[in-house]
Amino acid sequence: MRGGSVRQSLGAIVLGFESVVMFFAALVIFGLKILPAPLALGGGAVLCVLLLASTVLLRYRWGYALGWALQAVIAATCILVPMLAIVAVVFIGLYAFCMIKGGQIDRQKAAFAAAQGAEQTEER
């Protein structure tokens, strides 16, 4: 992630942590026997792998869309366990905040770098 944007770094942190939380959510769904064991554990594993893969895919523009799609999937888990609505709201809020603030910081860094570059060319 070296050289990546702040938006990318913050998004990867949120999605990575979210994968751990969703692993435990899959165990809750399995333990409560809401779904058959293969579906609960298999679906949870697929979701965790997708969340972890999306941390790397944030280097592409469509990786952010994948992150939002996974947020929608996590919001849909509220149908199975209503208490997961708390998890969904927290992580959707975190992801949105990181996307907005990360983008702002990246724009500020780019403007600063452009100003520094202009100053250096004027000095020569």
C-alpha cells in the first residue's frame, strides 16, 4: 500500500477490520442455527474473503464500488440477525467517512505537491 492514497489506506483498514467482525457474525448465524451450517459458514467465509480481497482491489477505481457493494451485502444480513443492523450502520458510516475524508486529504496533498512543484520550478 506504499505510495497509495489516504482514501485507499483508510478504506483498506475499514474493510480488513470488517472482515474479522463478519467472521464472528457468521459464527453467530451458525450458532443460532438461522441457516444450515454449510450456508452460514460458507457464506461467511466467502464474504470474509471478498472483504479481504477488496482491500487490495482499492487500487482500482472499481474497487471502491466493490467495497460499497459489500456494505450493501452486510446491510442485508440484518434480515437474518436484526442486531447486525448496528454493525452495518457502524461500518457503513466508517466506510463513508473514510471515503469522504480520505478523498479530501488526497486532494489537499495533490494541491500541496503541485504548489511545491511550481515553487521549485520558479527557483530554477
